[in-house]
Amino acid sequence: MKRYLVKRLLLIIPVLLGVSMIVFFLVRLAPGDPAKVLAGEHASPEFIQAVREKWGLDKPLYVQYFIWLRSVLRGDLGVSIATHTPVLQELLTRFPATLELSIVAMFIAILVGVTAGIISAVRQYSIFDYLSMTGALFGISMPVFWLGLMLMLIFGLRFDLLPISGRLSPEVTLRTVTGLHLLDALLTWNGRAFLDALAHLVLPGVALGTIPAALIARMTRSSMLEVIRQDFIRTERAKGLPEKTVIYKHALRNALIPIITVIGMEFGLLLGGAILTETVFAWPGLGRYTVDAVYARDYPAIQGAVLFIALTFVLVNLFTDLLYASINPRIRYR
Amino acid sequence: MPKKAQILETFLALKKNKAALVGLLIIVVMVVVACFPQSLAPNDPIKRNLAQRLKPGFWAGREFAQYPLGTDYLGRCILSRIIWGTRTSLLVGFIAVVISTVLGLILGVFSGYFGGWMDTILMRVVDVMFAFPSILLAITIMAALGPGLEKAMIAIGIVYTPQMARVVRSAVLVIREMDYIEAERALGASHSRIIWHHVLPNAIAPVIVYATLSTAGAILDAAALGFLGLGALPPTPEWGAMLSGSRQALTAGAWWAATFPGIAIMCAVLGLNLLGDGMRDLLDPRLRM
């Protein structure tokens, strides 16, 4: 396991270098003088000159890349054109919002997806199986932002049950500890803020969790079906083990490996989906920040946000791979 | 087996799969709509009529029949925009997938067939591109290129290339080791002859399946770019872009402006997913989920 871990950690270095190159060349692809692109359209000539000197924009391209890479590694992602604050600082204040939303969405997705998948497999060709698999098919065919709009229409506007934008109501106050509102509310023993934050999370969480839920349900079903048909399950049933033990203890455990892989892969989808969901629900997270930065042509912010999200994604993938390897020893020896 | 018989046999097998047939039907209808929007759309999709802003459709009574699915915030006919948008969305999805298929075939065949350092480099590049969630990569490319439909096609085409390259590569890796390839080589056939006459024809099944399924993804991503205002530029009718102003419409009570374009997207994607799943079961049973 240790060797696999080291190998896997070493493998992400070239990937991260590649990611940094893509993000670096993004600004060079944008039309116009890169100094002006990075300083903003309305910057003063002095500021443009300062930017040019700071990033070495009069030097050869590879020198520019290393200057940029060095400051990125020191945590300097430049200053946002739109807000004049350091990009890293802005990303860090927005990251908890995206993290909280993603965790809630993933929780919903796993709960609904795995449950529906197991029941569908155990009762194959039943009404439940038919309905949940049809639902899953619609789930993977829906644009996430449209689902968000529909949830907003039905539960937010038509029946006025749940809030449709932001993370907290303006009249609710909450002291920031971690930036995760639910956790902060628990830590500061603030029941009102907890309920308010939870209510704000429901619609975006469901919107973001639906597509992963559909994929997880399909994977769980097919993986369970494959396991249930195997000889050892038949043996256990023949031995007279209770059906619950057979399904939950033996079948599910063996079916879990492909399910975990899918869940890990869905996290990427989730980060992508968060960009759209956050735009629909005015959720102040990384996704919305990225989109706003693109609108404002705020290139330092775009670079920083893209780098940050890609890094998160790479780390999540690494984590899933390690989890996968610890469950399935065969992987380690490939 | 002659080609004609092969196509016929594929179609007959597809006919047995009800779900795939429904998918095929949806896609055929959409293609017909995309081909003849001018004769199907009741109104001009671009003409504004500010006196008729956010008017409901047929469900509100007979006097609203002029705009069957209501009007948007600029008083344009939603049904006509959806019908014309079919052309835009299918075209974006199709061209993006053609781009990714051509690039993916070139990269995948080279790296699978020749192997070596070229394979290593190409697969590392693919790994890097996989480090981005697909819509983020598309947004990043659009941020550099600027908004527009053609650029969206290119961006999505690039985003879908790595996966296609991997699909092709893994098919080629298997084919490369087959006895008939070795026989060809022993007969002195050139690389290009082997690739064109033996590798490509045998690698085509997974490519078709993956291309169909990724057209569904490409349509979703194109709609997402349109929704974010980075895809089709106004006033071009495009499904995703139609939804981008609809949050305001929703709060104004005009649910139809946000509902129908999304249903159109869902139908197209559903059709392609059904068809793709069916073809996968048919052409490449190993990929079955």
C-alpha cells in the first residue's frame, strides 16, 4: 500500500504541472496585450507597467511561466481586477460555501442513489425498479440548471416553502468559525441559524445531487445484480441465512467497489454542476465566482479559480483512488 | 458480410430493443424539426413584440393561441424559438462531437498503434485534461476565446476529445495484437494500409457508441454555456440561452419561459441516451453497465 501511495502521489505532479500550464496559457490565448489583460481594461498606464514588471511580461514565455509558477506556489495568485483583493483570499472565503453545498448534494445523492439501486436490484422488474430506473434515466438527461429553475418555481415560488437564493436570510446572524454554516451554527449553538442555513441548502442541494443520484442508482443496481447472481450468494441462501444478512452484509459489500468508483467520479461532475447550480441559486461559492470572473473578464480571478477547482478535483480523485485501493487489494499490484 | 446487410441487421436488432427505438424516434423527429423550422414554427423566432411580453400560451384560453407556448421577456414566441433552437442545439452537439471524434481517432490510433513515447506523452496530456470537470474546461476555453456559437462548438469538441482518445486507444490496443494484423505485417503491408483497412474498421463500434452518448453530453454542455451567456449570442434561438433570462421571468410568474426550453433539452438528451445505451448493448456488449 505504501508503494502504491508514493506512486500515486508522484503521478499527480506532472498532472498539476500540466494544469498550471493550461491555466497560464489561458491569458496568452485571450486577445490583446497580456499586461492589459491581467491589469484590466480600465487600468492606468502605471498599473499596467507594474503588472508587466511583476509577472515579467517582457521576458521570454518560459521565463514568464516560471515567474508565475513561483508566485503561485507561494500562494500569490495575483489581484482581482474587479475587487482589487488578492485572488487567493477571495477563493478561500468562497470555498466553504461550495464545499458545504457539495457535501449536502453528495449526501443526498448517495442516500437516494444507493437505496434506490439496492431496492431495484433486489426487486428486479418490480414497479419500484421500473419507476426508479425511469426516474434515473430522466435524471441523467436533465440540465442541472433547468432542474434548479424548476425546483425554484415549484417549492420556492408556487408554494413558497423554501428560500431560493443565498446561504442565509438577511435577518439571521451567524458568527463565522469554519465558513461551513451548518457546522458554525452547531459550534456557536445557534438553532435559528442552523435551520435557516439548512432551508437554504435544500433546493440547491437537491438540484446538484439529482444527477449523481441517478448515476449512483444505476451503478448500484447493475453491480448488485451481478453479485446477487454469483454462487456464494446462492450458497448463503441455501444455508438458510436471513435475506437481510445476505443482501446487506455479503452482497452489498462485494458490490461496493464499482459504486465507490462512480461516487468518486461524480465529485468532478458535482464541482462542474456546482458552477451552474450556484449561478441559478445565487450561491456565493467558487462556481459563481468563476462565472462572474468570466463575465468581468477578470483574468487573474479566472486563473485562480480554475486552478483552485482543478486542484480540488485532482485531490478528490487521488483520495478516491486510495480508498479504492484500500478496499480492493488487486489494484495496488497493477 | 456485405455492408447493406450489416446495416439492415443492426437495424433489426435495434428494433427488438424498445427503449433504443424510442430514442431513435425522438432523434428522427428532432432532426426533421431541425431541417424544416421555417415551415413548422408558427411565428418569427427573433421578432420582438414588447406589447406581448411574458404572455401565457394555449392553456390560458383561445385568445392566446397565436403564441401556443407563450412569449418570453421580449415578447418572442417561445414555441418558434424552441423549434429554431432545435437546429442550433443539434448542430452544436453534432459538430462538437465530430471535432472530438476526429481528434480522438487521430490521437487514439497513433498512441494505441505505435505506442512508445508518443503514447506516454499523449496519455499524460489526456490525464491533465481529465483534471478539469468538463464544463469548467469548456468555460475556461470560452473565457480565452470569447463567447459565440462556433467557439462553443470548438470548446466542447476539445473537452470531449480526451475520453474519445482513450476509447479509441483501448480498442486499438486489443486489435493491434490480433493475428490478422500480424499476418498483414508479415505480408509486408504498410502501417497506413493496416490502420486504414484493418484497425479503423474494427475500432469503429465503440467509437459510434461513445459518439452517440457524448452528443447527449455535448448538447447539455452547449446548453449550459448558453445559459451562462457564453454560448449562442442573442438573438440566436438556442435552448440554453433561452433559459438564461428566465429567472427573472419566473419571479414575474411566467413559468412557461423557464419550463419549455428545458423540456426540449431533456427530450434531445434522453433520446440520445436511449439510443446510445441500445447501441452499446448491440455493438459492444462488454461496455454494458
